[in-house]
Amino acid sequence: MAADGLAARGAAVALLDAVLGERRMLPDVLADPAGPLAGLAPSDRGRAHRLALTVLRNLEQADRVLAPHVRRAPPRRVQNVLRLAVVELAVEGAAAHGVVNAAVDLVRHGRRTGYSAGLVNAVLRKLAEVPDLFAGLAPQKMPRWLRQPLVHAWGREAVTAMEAVQALSTPLDITLRDGADAPEGAVLLPTGSLRLWDAGQVSALRGYAAGGWWVQDAAAALPVRVLDPQPGERIVDLCAAPGGKTLQLAVAGAEVTALDLSGPRLARLRDNLARTGLRAEVVQGDATRWRGPAPFDAVLLDAPCSATGTIRRHPDLPFVRDGADISGLIAVQAEMIDAALRLLRPGGRLVFCTCSLLPDEGEMQLDAALARHPGLTVEPPQGVPGLEPGWLTPAGALRLRPDFWAGRGGIDGFFIARLRKPEER
């Protein structure tokens, strides 16, 4: 039965159990050497991951479809088997007999779930007869702790548009070095990033092993372009791992110091530097306390945040986070901005950014920094290709949302501000 995808489906259910039951972020589960994907063939690993992501993007619709047929909530594992099967039928367009048989087998041979095999078989056979299971159902809503402030900030229509994009499978964006080979099928985006659909195994794509490009969402590539690094400039990349922005700075010819608190994440950064043949000084440290060989010509601060702008790529986030840590993150961001300015030479520039949709972590954070630091000024981005007028805030920063470029597959939510430290008097 493994040849028919049972191993991948079982692993997908285990991933759902970890996210929805144990409230673990999917990347942490995937990185666990003893986790659900251990021992699977690469093709099964990829399929399990994709299936889990698709279910998480459509969980609300799956539960609505199942509700009339399941009077009493079954055990979580049985519920996740049912959810997976419904999503395979409704979104994946998988053959009904294969989906039903696999779901029944997963339950029948599971620990303490065998008694539910009859229920699973009966429910799914009924649903398999429905031609369009999700017809008339709206895209999955963001959780209340997030949706409510976003509606207040951007309006209900905009939030609904974001949710529609977050329900879609996500393309792969890459940053390509000049003269390097691009993967086949890559499409050039207005801001200079390349986008691929159904990319498959990243390491097998043309140009990857040669270090010609790296994975980086189109929004995440913009802070460095806004900073506009120049050859020979001394620039520190705070919170640098896994290193996409560090690589951009190094390609531009800057003398880069890459700082991050996490040792494992810095290991990934070092791997990326080795693969691309680029150079940077890599330092493990706390950005709020590190002083280093200041002053620097420029600082790039991609501050820790709620990551609410990345739900299109991380649909597990709404099921694991509850917003309780946001006030603490806001305080850390402010502390990091102040520390970053101390590292800057007079007249130097700072790009502050967060992958958050919440104004508290963007627009309001900028207002507070300007109030704390007289003479600090905002410089609207200049010479960055592909920026649309509607992305610019009244203060001169960039506000990106997932519903921008909806016809192209969306883009991560980001806030990006370029600041100029005053010259000494």
C-alpha cells in the first residue's frame, strides 16, 4: 500500500497531529531527526509536507464539510485523517477510491483508532459522491486575535483578499546573481526576484549547487534593495540568519558582518555562504548588546516579529501562535532599533523591517523611533524597480500585504523603513 502513497499520507497526518495537537511549528517538526518524516524517501517527504500545508490552508472548509456527517468529534488522529482525505478530494482532485482506501487503512492500523474504520469509510464514501465539496465556502479566516486588528487597520475587504491569497499554494521565489543560470520556468517579477511554480526539490534545480541563487521571498529581498548597499561599505546585518539578506549585501560588494543569536540558524547561514562562495564575518550574539567594530556605514535590522505576514508560506502559524507574545516583541524591536542606531556612524542609514502585518510592529514602531531620536529622518525608497505607489506609507516607508500581486501568487507581508541618522553638529 506504500506504493499508493500510504507512507506519505501517514506522515502528513502525523505532521498535522504535531501542529494542531502539540502546537509545534511545522519547520521545527520537519527538522526533528526523529520526527514523522524520518526514514521516508525524498519523494514521500515532499508529498507529506505538501499535503500537510494544503490541509492547514483549508482546515476550516474541511471541518465544515465533515460537520454534518460526524455527530461527535472523533479522536484527533481520526479527525486529521478525515481532514486530509477531504482536502485530497476537494483540492488535490485525487482519485476517490485511493483516498478512501488509504484513509481507512491509516485508521484501521493505527493505535487505538481501529474502531473508527467503519465511520471513516462511510463518511468519505458519501463525500466522494459530491462533485465540488468546497463550493460556496469562503477561504479560511485568520484567527480572531489577528483578524480583528487587521480589519481595524486595513479594512474587511483587504483582509478577505489576504485570506484568499493565503489559501493558495505558494510559489518559490529566488534571488539570482548576475550572470548565473536561472532554473527552468522561472518568471521575472517586477522587483527583480524570480518566481517558480511547482519547483519540486530545490537542491535539484539548475544553478543551485553552483551557488547562482538562493531562496528568498520577493518581499524579503526588498529591504536590501531599499538600503542600496555600495561596494566597500561596512554593513552589519542584525538577525541575519538564515542569510538571504547577507548574501545580497555580499554580492553588492559590501564588507558584511552577519549577526544572529541562534547558533543552529547561523550554521545555515554559513552553509549558504559556502555554497555561493560569498564572504561575510559571521558572529553569534545578542543584537541589543553587541557593539562590534562600530561605527558602520549602514545597518540592516530584520527584527524578530509575529511573522504574521508569512502565513501564505507558513499556514501552521495561526494554529500555533495566539498573539500573546506580541507586546514583548514590540519592546524588543524598539530596543533593537536603538541598538542599531548606536552602531551607525553619523549620517549612516538604517533599514528597519518586520515580516508582520500589524501596524504595531511597523508604522507605529517607526513613529515611536522618530519620537525617541530627534533628527532621525525617513528616506522614501529611490531607484528600486517594481514598487507600486500604493505600497508607500504617508511617512515614506513601504507596507506590503499578501493580497498585493494576488494575480501573481501574492507576496509576503512586510514593513520596510529606511532611516538616516543625523550628522554630528
